[in-house]
Amino acid sequence: MKWENQTILVEFFLKGLSGYPRLELLFFVLIFIMYVVILLGNATLILINILDPHLHTAMYFSLGNLSFLDICYTTTSIPSTLVSFLSERKTISFSGCAVQMFLGLAMGTTECVLLGMMAFDRYVAICNPLRYPIIMSKDAYVSMAAGSWIIGAVNSAVQTVFVVQLPFCRNNIINHFSCEILAVMKLACADISGNEFIMLVATILFTLMPLLLIVISYSLIISSILKIRSSEGRSKAFSTCSAHLTVVIIFYGTILFMYMKPKSKGTLNSDDLDTTDKIISMFYGVMTPMMN
């Protein structure tokens, strides 16, 4: 490993699963298959949404956006991860790392906001069906989708700019599969409390607030469904939410497990992520888009 004596790093070393060659080969096969499924499945859904005029509604427009988002999100990290599994050279340039951070964070933020908007769409469809065509008009749902993309891009741009301005000294080993923003921030030889505060605010606004909207929407939806007398009507109402609810549980469930699970004292005093954390992170980045 060549260390740079300068404070400006030329490249980062992605540690990933270095030291576990058998695991690397196994995960290469699994992730490659999942990536192909993600590309084919989501591309098919987008094509069907475009070609079938009956699907030109708010819900299917949002699902089309989600499919496109999943393709973009996985393409920012999976190809480079697959290459690193088979190559001894596991480095990424500083500029390449910045681009990967920006795209990954932008896609993640956009998905959180989009899932919140989709929950609102389901609430209106079930609880206010007569007003649904007015509230969720084409102009409304297109603007909501565009807004989610803009929010994701702006949030990611702000956080990425603040991170790349940090001084990085000798340590250039990122203990992750890709340039995950938290892992990169830990390498800075400066106070990162400002960056952490910005990230905390962004997390509350663009991750927890959409989750709160989802919880409130589904509380009202469940309350409305339970008032339906016929079992067939209840079953039909639940079925309209099942796909979205499954995605929400997988997406937020993995995030909460990754960042809120209790850590041992040894983990707290170490910068290393254990293998379990890395595999969970990979599950979050690959399994969720595949399930979508």
C-alpha cells in the first residue's frame, strides 16, 4: 500500500471483504445474478408503464420512477464492487469516490422521499377515493416525483461538497465496498462535527419525516380498511398497499438495523466494520432494489 505524503489524496483503497477470497467469489456470483435481475425486472416494469395507457396513473408513475431509481442506484456501486471482487487492485480515484458518494446519497434520499409520497397516494386512494382524481392529478404526481429527485440531488450535493473539502491525511483505506459517505468522513484528519450535524438534519428531514408520513398514512389506511364490512373489500384494499408496504419494510427495516443496532464496546472503540455489517450493507444496496 503506497501512502501519500500530501494532505490531498489521489485515490482511496476500498477494503471490502479483503482477506476473505472465498467469500468474495461467492458474493460476486450472488450479486451479479441479483444485478441482472434488477436490470431486467425494473427495465421491464418501466417499459410496461410506458406502453400500457391504463397504467398512466399516479401509483404506476411512482413505481416507474422507483424502478428507474433502483437501476441508477445499483449502477453507481455494483459494477465497481463486482470488479473489485475479481481484481487485486481495489482502488478508486478521489474524484470517482466523490461522484459515487453524490450519486449514492442522491438516489437514497430520493427513494426515501418518493416512498413517503407513494404512501400519501395510497392514503388518498383508499380514504378519499372520490377526490383521488382531483388530488392526484397528472400535474400533481409529476410535480411530486420531480420534487423528490430535486430534493435528493440538492441534499446530496450539499453533503458531498462539505465532505470533499475536508483534509485527508495519510489514511486512505475505506472499510467498505464503495465510497459510503460515513466511511469517507471517518478518514478526515479534521473535526467532522459540522458534517455530522448537517447529516443529522438531512436524516431527520429526508429519512425520518417521510417515514413519519408513511406511518401516519398507513395508520389512517388501516383504520379506514377495518371499517369496511365485507372481507372481500378489506382484502382488495390491503392488496393495493401490499407492494408498497413490503418495499417500505425492507428499505427502512434494513436502515434501522444497520444504524440503530447496539454496538459492543469493542466496536465502539474501533473504526472497523465487522463482516456482518458489511454484508447487511450489501443486502441494503442490492436486495432492496431486487425486491422492488
